[in-house]
Amino acid sequence: MAYHIQAVNWRGGMAYQQDAVLIAPKIYQHQGWISRCYDTGQFCVAVADGVSASPYSSLASRTLLQLTSAMYADSGAVDFLELQHRLNQALTDDWHDGASSTLVCAYSVGTEIVLQHLGDSRAYHYDGASWVCLTQDHSFINELRSDGAASDDDYASCYGALMGYFAVDRMTDMSAVELASHQTLNLRSGECLLLCSDGFYEVLHGQFLPMDDAISLKQWLSNSIDQIKQIKQIKPKQQLDNISAILVRCIQ
């Protein structure tokens, strides 16, 4: 199998970039486009979104991707529980306690793609006709819904709180990381996998533009960002959440 990968890591007016993207082995945390074409099926990509309410969220997302890249290089796989342990080791001083980030990660194993996620960064699959969300946010509202304690119409400001994420925690509480999801999938020629931060999908409500072989991945991402700006009716100096996304298209 062969894949083409395109990414965007765009700072939408926020004071700093708390998102980071990984196209292994490189990590990007700035405004711009990243493109890379693979001649083989071996890849590891990820989007980390630092939790804005936590201290040093940008450091948390970047460090998490550095650890993800190193782990994949060493073993060809990513273990989220081990990632949490290594994050605590990497940021051990009291100064960084509480720094946290979400993570969605995909990497190839033979002809399969392993997909893992924790938090509210998401993964979507395009089968040639439509986009389908592959992940469910680890949020308080989804916990309530799974227990039958809330309906789709129920919502309060606290319901959006995250229940699962990576965090620098000297108490080494693994309960939040244990919520992580794990699945495998196969991409056929022309099909796409999208990894993105909440800043990318929440404005569009998952109603993404169609994708076909005639459009480049970069153009699709550019059109999507233009659509986000139009929906939000961006004004000068108006802040928009950071937008990070990685597109993987199977080309063979």
C-alpha cells in the first residue's frame, strides 16, 4: 500500500498554538501546511490538542507527540498507558503539574491501520461517498448518555468537560487514560482517513466537504478552512480556535 499525507496546523488567532501534529518522525507546531508522500505503507501520524484550561498545554501536546514518535520508532506501535507513564517522566517538576492534552493517532501495521484516540480530537473515514466519524469524544455528556442519564437534547456548560486525556500527574492516576479507544481499519485505493482537533470539526459539525480523486488533499483542507471562516464570519482580530488536521489518502 502507498499513502499520500497532507496536514495543516493553523493558529486561528489564539495567543499561542496549543495544537501539534506528527508526521513521524517530524513534529510541527506552527501555522502552515505540511505535505509528505510515502512510497511505502509505513507511517505514523497524530494530532495532539493541548487542553486550554491546563497550564503549559502547548508543551504537553508537543511533548506527547515527541514521545509518540520515539515509541513508534522503537517498537512500531504506540501504547497509550506507557505514553502516560513517559509523559510523567518527561515533565517531572511541579512547574508542569496538570499540563494536559488530547491525542488521536494512526499508524500502519502491514496492510492494516491502527487507530487510537483519547479526548475530543477525532478520526473520520471517507469511503468514496461520505464521511463517517470513527471515534467518540471522551466527554462528560457522552458518559451521561451512555448511562442513559442524558439525551441528545440535554446540554449544560459543564457537560463538555473532558473525562479522558493525557495529563502530567504526580499521582500517576491512569483512570483517564484507560478510557482510550483502539481499533483497526483498512483503506482501499481512493479512501481517506482524517485526524483532527476539535477546532476543525466543531464548527462544521462533521459536515465535511466531499472528497474525490480530482481534488488534492491540500485544496480540500484549504476549502474546509475557508468554509469555517465563512460560518464563523471572521472579523479582524476575532479569535478562532486553533485548527489542526491530517489527511491520509490511500493511493495504491
